[in-house]
Amino acid sequence: METRFRDDALARNQLALRVTFVWAVIASASLLIVGIMGLQLYKHKETHWLPLCTDGAFSIGESSYSSSYLQQMAKKVADLRLTYNPETVVSRYRVLTHLATPSMQEALNQQLRIEISAIKKKNISSVFYPESIAVDTAHNSAKLKGLLHRSSHGLQLSPVPKIYLIKFVFQSGVLSPVSIEEVSHEKS
């Protein structure tokens, strides 16, 4: 009789052990799935902004952003880079340098220092009025068409139509300018 009682106790313990093991495997798998889903949600979350100093709302996520964000950044970079006078050029270029990625700031700063000395020497004032902006979120770039008004030593130069291509890099929810180039002709 004692052996039967012992065998029943062992069988119940083995059954309880198996049930506990299955429960632990299912709970671990569930926790892993929920963790992966939470990480995915975190990486792909979007923050919608309605800033006071821009034309409209835009959204930014860890791995994506809205075209309106790219458009606003292109306007800001073009304004900082192409609208200045000898008194404001240093502060505007400093802000532009801070928008760039840290690895590119020193090279950009050296290039802008050369331009600052030329702007001050020739007393150049510049204003760029963008007329249209075409954005390409797949390539993180924007093309701005507009008129560039300049004056040197108080002498107004005639406005010149210009097209600029601004390239950005998008990392960890931040869009940073990489280059701004004048496009000499438009490809059809």
C-alpha cells in the first residue's frame, strides 16, 4: 500500500513539474513577444508637433518623419545659409553649424569662416525668397527654387533665380543638414 501511495505522489509531482515547465515556457515566450512588440512600438512611435514658429504641424519618429518636417527644415537651413548681412552672418552661421551633425561641424565651420570674412570685407547682404520647395523623404533631400537678392557696399544687384539642393541625414529622430548646393540646371 505504501508503494502505491508513493507512486501516486511521484506521479502527481511529475505532472505538477510538467505543468509548471509548460507554464514557464509559455510565460517566457509571451514575455519575449510582448517585449519585441513594445520595442517595435517604441522605435516606430511618432511625435506630432505643432510648434509656434512654423507654418504647420509635422511628425517625427525614431525611423521616419513627415514631408512637412523636411520642408520646414529645408526652409530653415536655406534661410540661415542664404539670408544674412555683415552684422548677422556670424550668429546665423553659428546656428546653422549647430544644426549639423557633430562629425561635420568642424568642416562646416571652417568653410563658413572663409565666407564670413568675404561677406564682411565686401559688405554683402543677401536674402533668398523661396518660391517652391520639392521634398524627397526617401533620399532626405529638398530642392528649393526662388530668387536671390544681394547687395554689395550698398549697391543693389539684380535678383537672380536660383535652385538649391539641400541634403540631410536622418538619425535617431533628428534631421541634420549635410550639404546645400546650387543646382546649375534642372534635369527634365
